[in-house]
Amino acid sequence: MKFDIITIFPNLFKGFLSESLLARAQKKKLIKINLHNLRKWTDDNHKTVDDRPYGGGAGMVLKVEPIYKAVKAIKAKKRKTRVILLSAKGKTLDQKKVRQLAEYDQLVFICGRYEGVDERVAKHVADEEISIGNYILFGGEIPAMLLIETVSRLIPGVIAKPESVKFESFSDKQAKSKEYPQYTRPETFILNGKKLNVPKVLLSGNHAEIEKWRKGRSK
């Protein structure tokens, strides 16, 4: 199993990945974990990965372009791969989903930060969004660690006694977090020849309509 993590804080993972069963699993080549700094896929001198949200609002939003470039460079063409955006508005993780993810050859995790991630990442770059619970974190790094650990323990050989995980199961009844789609520059992003535009209401300056649009699309 290969894990690829896209983040702006790769150093957060070093201690976590160098200890205990994960360290042994990597040494035995049962799993491979690669850290990728999102700033590598920026084009400006400041290595900018975020911008202000269209329609106004607090905080900054991660841009679609560097994330798309990173995923395109990292995603293996001949492997069974799943690209996951770690997001508070994603489907809540349960053990059933963990078992499904353990069937892939490569998992690519996109770690959100700040106020959120441009919605075009969720809709057109990632295969799915996953949340680890009905609460808010600083970013997607801890969820990525959690997923690495939960999936890795299902990889044969990572845990010495397979019977330890054979009969585990959990229910998935948690409510979803309430969040709305967010967008930032550019206004138009071209992906595979298709124009992906920011919704016009967010460019209107009409705050009442913007609020109505956001409430109608909250998840």
C-alpha cells in the first residue's frame, strides 16, 4: 500500500511516521508513505497556495491549481488509486469505509487548511471527501494520520496477529458538519478542456443572495 499526503506542513508527520508499528511496516516495505509539500506546485515567488474567498468571508481558501498539479504528478497511472479530500463536510469515516480503502494500491490524501478548499477540488480533482467526525480541526493533517493508521492495520503483516482486526466493526450514524462550497481565484479554471467557473452569485456582491446560496448548499 502506498500513501501520498499533500500538505503545506509535511513536518507535522515526521514523529508520527517514525514510531511504532508504522515505522516497522515501512521498514518491512509493507507500506510506503510519501509527504508532498503543496508549495512545490506553485508558480509565484511567494509560493502562494491560498487566496481570499469569492463572496467574502473570514479566512483564506486553498487554491485549485496547485492541488490539481500535485495530484496529477503523484497519482499513479497503473495502480488502483483513490484521491481523498479530507474535509469537515465529507462523509463521516467508519470501519466499512476503512476496509474499502484498504483494497486500493495507492491512497492520495489532500489536507485542507485555513477556511477551506476551493470546491472544484472536491468536485473535479478528488474522488471523494471524508470527515473523521463532527468537529472542526486546524487542517487535514490529523485526519490523514488517522486514515493512514486505520488503513495500515488492515494490511497483511502490519499487525502480527491478524485475528486482532478480523471481527472489528463500527456503525456510521454520525451527523455531517454544516459547511458550504467555497471558491477562490481564478474565476475560471480549465480542466481537461472544460471551463470550471465560480458560481455567478459569489461574484455579484449581493450579500443577501450569497448567504441564501450558501445556506441552500450547506452539508
